[in-house]
Amino acid sequence: MSDMEVLGLREIEKEVSTEERLITFYLNDELIGVNIKDVIKITKDVDITPVPKTKKYILGVMNLRGNIIPIVSLKRKFNLTEREEDLEKPMIVVVETELGHIGVTVDRVEGAVNINPDEIQPPPMNSIGIDSEFIDGVIMIEDPSGKRELLTLLNIKKIFKPENL
């Protein structure tokens, strides 16, 4: 293999590795993204067992393959508007944190997207009601129909640091 061919492969690898893959979901009408590397599982049909004397945003725990996982309402954590139907059978995204696996409730999962980190803009101050310390930035994305939408990049690791809970 010539040096040119090797160089070409390295350039392709570099291009591929510059993109980040995110899982996207909605909280109310806001499109949120988290790094796919932080996501363990997405589930809906689970029973949540309430735990007495916990913080308001902890809905309870669920059993995931023999592991007890705390369930957190991001809407409650960030004081966002919550509807009664949000609590009936919530969609849960299980994420890896410094504290272990934690399930977060979301309105609906949209899917996975690739983004270019160079296009990320700083977060606007308190734009969707989430403290900007937990937001890595925002980016405009385009859905398959051509509609552009603002995607807020949430930093799960910062939200679930012991000092932030």
C-alpha cells in the first residue's frame, strides 16, 4: 500500500471521528440531545416503585435485569412544566453517570443524529429553563423533511454529579 493510500485512510478516519452521535428526545416542545455513549437503554413499559422520603424529582426505582435503577424526572429537576400524562407510563432513557445507572423520564425519543462538534454554539442563557451549566451548547439540525430545529445538548455527567443532586 502506498503512502498516499494510507494517508487517505487516516483522513477518512479523522473525518468520521469528528462527528458525535446523539440520542435525541423531547422535554415538552424542546429537542434535547445526549451523547449516545452515555445511553445504556431506552424503555417504556416498566413499573416504577415509589421510594418514600426522596427528593421531589426522584420518581422511584425500577428493576432493570436485576439492577435497581433510580428514576429521575428531568422536568421536575429543572422545574419545567409537567403534565399528568407525563407520569402515567413515561419513556425512560437509562444513562451512565458517576453515580451509576440512572433512568430519566422524557416525553418521547426522537432518534439518533450525528452532529459536527465544530457547529455547536454556546448555550443561550436559560433559554429553555435548564441552567446553562448543564448544557454543552446548541446546534441547528435539519430533519428529513427539511425542517430546521434547535437541538440543546445536555451534559448528563454534569447533571448527575453528587454535588448537583
